[in-house]
Amino acid sequence: MRVLPEHRAPHVAAIAPLEPFARSMEATFAHSARMVASGIDEHLPDADTLLACLPPGALLGSAHSYTRHLVYADPLERFSAMLLVWRPGQSSPVHGHRTWCAYRVLQGTLSERHYRWSPETRRARQTGQVARTAGDTFSVPAGLQHIHALGNASDAIAVSLHIYGVEPASIATGVNLLVDAELA
Ligand SMILES: [Fe+2]
């Protein structure tokens, strides 16, 4: 399923002088996302405290999909924090990001697949895969610079905390930029 919009540039000539600036924004976004991850490392409560924020029974997960539980909403709607519960075999779609996000593994092990965007094929090609274990914290900038899929390839429940740069009502549509992946 592709929901990545086709590039729209109705006034290319007018935009061209701003292209170097636009490219520099990639580095700015990446830097701001790293700052978020640094803040998480410094100020987040410990894993047990966070896991206690889950509703009763939520640690069992769901047979249908990984589950998401809102645990904090910024009063000014600048960010939201969610706990995700992953049963073995459950995975996110391949996606870039419409906004910054960061995550920390609280329990178990997640598998993160990395992809590189190809402007020619307008698809993402997998470049690697790494295991993320409890305590690992990572940030992801907005854009197609960092495309990934997270999932639970282990045989035990995994839980992660995700912080997104949107209000709760926008999490479903305002975070993931779904892309097609090239077939392996
Ligand atoms: Fe993501």
C-alpha cells in the first residue's frame, strides 16, 4: 500500500532558490530528533515505572496487532507519548516519518529493519537489520532519510515507548509515511 504522495511543485521556478535551504533542513531535522533522544535518556522514568502506566491486562497484547496506549499528551499538543505492546511476530509497516519520533525499548527485544529510499523506483530497499534491546533509545527525523520497520521477531512480548511530534488525535495519520518496499 502506498500513501506517499506524488511530489507536487506547482511553481518550481519560484521554489528553486530555496532548494539549498530545503536540503539543509534534513540536517536540522536529524539534529532535533537526536536532541529528543538525548532528552529521553536524561529524563524518562525507569522501565518499571513506565510499564505500570499500562492499563490492566495490556501487557498481554492483542492477537490482531501490536497495541498502542497513550500515556502522555502535551497540553500544547506538541507531542504525545505512547506505550506499544508487541506480541511475537507483530510488526509495523515499512515507513518514513511525517514528524520526528523517538523510541525506547522497555521490555524484550525488537527488530528494526532499515531501508534506503530510491527516487528512481519510488520504493524503499532494505539495507540492514538490527536488534534493539531493553534500554536502547533511538530517534528518527521527519522525512525519507530514515525509513524503517519495527517488529518483534523474538518469542516473548516486547514493550516500547514512542514519542511523536504530534497531538494524540494525529498519531494515526500524522506520524508514519508509508512507503512501498522493494521485494527482497
Ligand atoms: Fe517509525
